[in-house]
Amino acid sequence: MLYFILFFLVIGSGMAIGRGTTDALFFKRYGIEYLPVMYIILGCLLFLTSTFYAAFSDRLPPEKFFRILNSILISLLVMAWVSMSFFNFKHIYPVYFLIYEIASEVLLIHAALYLAKNLDVVQAKRLTPIVLAGSQIGTIIGGLFLALSAPHLGVQNLLLVWCMLLFLGIIMITWHHKRTGHSLYFRHPRKHSNKMKQSMIDISVGMKYMKKSDLVRYSSFALFCMVIVFYILSYTANRIYNDTFKTEESLTAFFGLVAVITNSLALVFQLFITNRVIQRFGIKTVNLFFPFSTMISYLFLIFSFALPSAIVTSINKDSIMPAFRNPVRSLFYNALPNYIQGRARAMSVVVVIPLALLVCGGVLWTVQQMNNPLYFLSIGLILTCFYAYFNLRMNKAYVLEIVSNLRNKLYIPGKHEQTAIKSGGIGIFEELREGVEHNDDQICIAYAKTLANTFPEKAVPILIERLQGAISSTRNELFQILVPLNPEKLHGYLWQEFGTADIHLQTTILKQLFKLGDDRAISGIEQKLIDPNPRLRAAAIYGSILHRPDDIRAYELLNALLKSDDPGEVLSGLETLYELGEIDSKITSHIEKSHFIKLLSNSNSRIWNASLRVISLWPSSSLPELVQYLKNAFNTTNEPDVRSQAIRCAHVLGSDDEHDFIVAALDDSHPLVREDAINLLKDENQKETFTSWIIDTNLGSPRTQSTILSKLQEAGTPVHIMENIALAKALDAEMIEQVIITLKNHHEILDLAPVELLVYALQERLEQVIDLTLQALKSIEDTTTINLIQAGIKCSDKRIASQSMEALRNIENQKLAIILANIMEGYLASGPAKAQSIQTFRSAEHALDWCSNRHDPWLKACANDASRVITQE
Amino acid sequence: MSDIFERILLLKKSPIFSEVTTEDLRTVAMELDDEQYFKGDRVFEINNYGDHMYILQNGKVGISLESDPKCDKYVTILNQGDCFGEMNLLDDQPRSATAVVLEDANLLSLEKSRLHGLIMHYPELSLGILKSLSMRLRNANLLAKESK
């Protein structure tokens, strides 16, 4: 690590000396008026060198490439020095200028590659800023050296100092890699591959992606404007410095001083401010810092074309830009899909920057003839406005890019099946028809249901056709699908089938005919009531209750069926009651209640199950005596269907018992049971009650609250209420995180098994409460985006998780975004407990008390157990 | 700490059940049966059909690929929290190894139909099982590599 810092420090010092001497020698010995021409040439050279570098940089180990690069640079610098010192060759100054510009660009890119090939992703994330800080300190030292030595050593002799530093770099790199071997993550590329061609293909892919991606498009436009704006600023500041300082020594010394000031400022910003500002305001806001500060620089220069304005300009381009603009731009690139990131960068370096330099050089060359800085400053200011505009567009495109990237990677379950099927058109319809015609009965029924739901008009002839030759049980189900569609001639068809059907199917047909109000079936009720078969008798009872509600005889027969010792007869009776759909007090008054209740204790599970189903249709508050029975049925079974059935009967209890029962069921582990429970809450002020449950009482587990929240969302609860809920949940998550931190900081109790279990439970709760917050956010923000964030943060892929975090940070509601992002960062890092910035809990006991006082049964149980053991200890 | 809480903690630390929340592990824990084995006992034999998987509460169990009872070569030795015997509950094939108790052990056993029911109810269990099988495959690859 120390090696990397020192190596970059040496390279940084050399670059500072190079920068100062290049500018001073070129301005004083060749003429600043040629600077625009240099920009034009630089644009062309950058295109060539960047393409060449991209094609060949990974052919050699990066340390070897560094050695070659430094050696070439030393040779060129020595040649330049010889030309300056002994031959007074005038054109060597623009050559030296170009050598520096190209070398600084290539060294900058190669330094990043060298680090990447020596550190893994996690190390790189942590150590790169420290290593780059080393380079910055080197620049400060180099600047200081320039300021002190230029008047004494002579500017051109400083080239040799730079040479020595480059040579020192070669020694360091050779020494280090002799000890450690090749760069750890360097792999030799495939031989014979046409790298130049590949490099051009990569750039063209980046160009094509511009059409598809708003982010790449606007960031390229922004970069184009930024380069022009930057070089106009640079040209302007240099003109002022050149006019102010008359000798090349004083100018070089001043450049050294400026380097010290600007780089020190940049270092302070990078170490202490940049990350905090990005965390606090988000990258979208920070992305606007540099355009804004550039605008101020231009205004300064327009109103005062003098040294103070030039210094402000230098601070802007050499401190603000590296501290805020460069890191933010890298973060913007991270939003792009992996395969495009490198290509988009290559496209920027090879195409956008050279093109912008050509334009900038051309504009400056033309405008400087007018001999009034106001012209090029005005152009710069206008382009800064464009730059700011494109940055704003980039900000908009940023979240969209992350969301579209996440959408490609994550699966989001949705309830769009029917819409998708319908939009599938004729192809899907044909597939459904084939499914209905399938020989397997279960497949046929499943397809028939979907067909009837999605294409009801077209379904009838297909279903009727499928009835031909179908076995009895399939026909039975197909009839039930067909009847709600009520097609023409169905009555006739049903009667035709009735003649040939078995008893089971006859019962179904008869009941369907009663439902359709068929006169022939109604007139036959009397005859069927005395039929020896209990099924047909039950069907007649059904018809009688539907169409002749005052006929007491039907009820007598129904009671007889329910009292029968034959389970088949009892089940027929119960089925008849259930198929009525709604059992009002008029019907119940005819049923022998005491006997009916006895059916709930029947040893035949089919009978008590069917009884429960019937009770779910019973009038409200009509069977309060069933409270114990229902609670037992609910608590003693592992079958979610039975628990669901029990909770659907809750309305027959007294209102207090019903409420308690429902609240208990809201916490059930099965979602269908919870949904049934919530559907029973019919409080007129339910929105207020539910909101109060979630916000004030914090009732039940997150699972309970999630069910309640879904209900509120279905009911169309106003946005401000959902916002309050989201905020309350975010704050709750913050508190849970504080409890976890407090417990983790008490190492003495952390090994106790109950505390360990509690920490697990708290971590799960934290995850669930964050999920609840996001669920509430769906009513405030774009649902798809929140769905993607939810899926992304649960994903085990860290890149996707961090992209989801970034999307979360950039949602509209910034208040919530900041709270959630802070919590989630700790949660995703899942590292050791961090120090508490605010001491919410004074002790572990205090934190446990907080858990015990929650209305969350599981957390309460865990916390009580942990408290008990800690007290014993 | 009550027995059920201890079981939950044990399950939470085992690879198969680690993805299930502690709250849901309450239900899972209730489905498990206690079984006690002594040193030298064989929990199951290679090539036999079985309908239970096991979680080691304490003690040590060796997994051997040999059918010979005298053989004491073990491909792996399992400790507290480790699961074994789940493979044939999923593929309905005979046991692929013999499990021998090396130190007196308390096991929690889960019957096949209950496991299937639990998987239907808590799909996260499948992820845990996949993780555990993947680990086992890695170990097998490592052993194969070492033996070459």
C-alpha cells in the first residue's frame, strides 16, 4: 500500500513540474496566441493515442507498460532539453507542450488501469481514493518545488528534474514487481486477436448506444460542452497570467504556487467534503456544482479580466472539477450496463473530447483575432448554460437508466397475466383452445377457466364442443364454467345432457338450471323433493329455497338431510346450503341450530370442513357461542385452508371476539389467511383505524402491517397518509437498527444464545420494516421503480443491490430517500456494528425494554427471553 | 432459554434453514422430532431407502461411502447445526452414504412428507437446500481433485 502511495506521489510531483514548465516555456518562448492551434493538434493526437492505447494497453502487464511509457517520456524530455539548451530549436516548445498533454492523459488512464490490475474490487473501492490522494500530495510537492526552484535552476532545467522523477518511478516499479511478480489481476489476452479492429468496434458500439440511452447521449453532449468551456477558461486564465508575469521564471513559480493552492483545496474537498456532499445532496445535485461554479468563473472574467478572476477560474477548474465533477461523472457511468461502461468511456475519450478540442481550438483561433476577450467569454458562458442544461437532462436520464438496467436483470412478479394473455392476440387464443381440447382433464379445466375469463364470447362454442365425449366429472366442471357465460340455447343443451347424465352430473345440471331460472326445472321441484336419491333431493331443496322461499317442506327435508347418519346425505345438505351463496336470517330460522353446531364436532373431516364453509355464509353475530370452537380450529391446525375457513367465520361471533380473532389472524404466516382476515374488517372508519394501527400503535408484526397496508392501498388512501406511514416505518427501521447496534456493541452479552436469536430476529424485522416502507412508497412514487428497488436490495448481487440503492436515493421524496438510504447502507454492508452517532439507547437493557414494549408478539417473546437470561447472568 | 428457542437458533444457523425467518422457524421447529443416538450407532445405511433428514443438535456424525461397518474412513464429519440425509428425500433414490455416530448425538429429524409440506409453505427452504447441495458438490469436487 505504501508503495502505491509513494509511487503515485512521485508520478504526481513529476506531472506538476511538467505542467508548470510546459505552459511557461510555451507561453513565453513561443506565444500564447498559438494555444488554440495546440488545442486543434491535441484533438487529433488524442484521437490517435487513445485509440492506440485502448488497443494495446492490455497486451503487456501494466507495470511493464508503465516502464515503457516512462522510458519513452524520459527520452523525449531529454531530447527536448537538448534542443532547448544547445540548439535553440524554437518549434520544440509546441512539441514539448503536446508531449506533456498526451503524456498526462495517457498516464492518468494507465494509472487507473495499473491500480485495477493490482487490487480487487473491494480493495480498489477503499484504497483508490487514498492512492489518488498520494498523487495529489505529489502534485502539491511538485508545485512547491516549482515555486521555490524555478527562479534559481532555470525553467528548462526543470525538465531534467521531471526526468529524474520518472526514472525514480521506473526504479520503484521494477523493485516492487521483482518482489511481488506481475500485477495480480493481469491476464494475457488471446493471441492474434485484432485489437485495433476490436477497439474501433467498441467505440462504434458506444456511439450506437447513444441512440438508445438518454444518459449516454446527454452525458456525451455535456462532456462536449464541458471540454470547450474548460479549455476556454484555461486559455483565458493563462492569458491573464502570461500578461501579469513578465518572465518565464516568475510565471513558472506562480504556476507552482497555483498548483499548490488548487491541489491542496482539491485534496481537502476530496478527503472531507466530496463524499459527504454526495451522501447529503445526492449525485444529481452535485452534478450541477461544476456548471454553476463555471458560470460564476465566467461572470467574474467578464466583469473583471484580471488576476483575481483568473485565480478564481484556476480554483474552479483545478479544485472544484477534480473534487466534484470527476467522481460524480464516474458514478453516472456506473448506472450503465456493465458491457457498455468501458465502451461509453472509450467513446468519450476517443471521439467526444478530441472533437470538442478541435471545435474549441477553431473557435478560439477565430475569435482571438478580434482582440476582445468578451467574445470568447460570451461563447464560453453560453456553452456553460448548455452544459448545465445537458447535466439536468443527464440527471433525469440517470434514474431511468438505473431502473431500465434493473428491469433487465430482475424478475418482478405482477398481476398482468390476463392483460398479457389478451394482448397476445390470436396466437394466445389458439393456444388456449388447444389447451381446452387437451386429453388430460385437469389441463382442459385449467385452460377452460382462463379461456372463459379472457375470451368469454369465443369460449362458449369451444367449451360446448369439449363437453362432447368428456367424462362426467369434466362435464360437471365445464357446466359450472359455462353457466355464468349464459349462452343462447344453454337450457336446451342442459336438458339434453340431463337425460344421459349420471346422478352427480344430473344434480349439477339441475342446480345450474335453477340458477338460470329455468321454468321446466322449477315446475319439477315437487317431484324431485321426493326423489329417493339424496343428491337430487338436495338439488330440489336448493331450487325450492331459491324460487319458493316460503315452502317449509324444503327446510324440513334439509334438516332431515343434515340429521342423517349417512355422511353422503349430510354432505348433500351442507353443499346445498353453501351453494345458496348467502344465508340470511330467514333461512337460518328454519335450520335446527343446535344440531347444526354438532356437525362441527363430527369425526368426519369432510363434514366439519363443509360445516365451517356454510358458517362463513351465516349472518353476522348470529353464532357468538362458536368463539372457542373457531379459535381452537384456527390454532390447532397447520392447514392454511382450514385456518382460512375459520377466519371467514369470524363475523358470526360477537364484535369484540370477532375483532380479537381477526387481529390474531392478521399475523398468520400464510398470506391467504391474512387476506381473509383483512377482508373481514368492515369498520366504517377503517382507513383511520388502520393508519393508527400502523403509525401509532405499531400493531402486530410487519407481516400484519403489510396486509393492512395492502388493504389501505386497495382502498385508495390519500398520498399524504401513505407518506406518513412510509415516514413512520422508516423511523421505526432506524430505531430497530439502533437496537441492533446497541446490542452488537455489548460484546459481553452477544454470545448468549437468546441475545443471538434476538439479533437475528431484529435483523429480519429491519429488513421487513424497510420492505414495508417501500410498500408504502409505492403509493407515492412510481410503482415499477419501487418494485425494482425492492427486488434489487434483496438480490445477492452486490452491484444490483447498490444500483437499487442509488435508485432509492434518487426518488422524488428526498426526505424518505435520505433516511432509508442511510439505514440501507448499514444493512447492505452487514459489517460489524458501527459506532452510534446518536446514543438512542443508554444500555442493552434499555434496548431490550424497547423491544418488549412493542406490539410485535415474536420480537416481544425473543426480547423477554433475552432479558430473562441477562438478568440471571 | 426454552427448548423451542434453542431449536430455532440451531435451525437459523444451519445452511438449509438459514433463509427462513426466525418467526417462521417456530412452525418448522415444531415439526421436528428428537432422536438420541450413541457412539457407534448408524443413523442410516448406504443404499437403504429413507424418509427422514436430520439436523445435528450436538455430538458428531461421520459420513462414509463404504458399506463395510468396520470401515472408519469418512468423507466428512458433521458437527452441531449440520444437516444430512436430505438428498434422498428430494430424489427418491437410496441413501448415497452411511451416517455413523462418532460421539453421542442428539438429532432433530424431519419426515419426508413434512419437509415437502414445509417447502410448499416456505419456498425459502428450497434456496437453503440448493445452497447446501451446492456446498456438498463443491466439497465432492475438492475431494475428487485431491484424490487425483
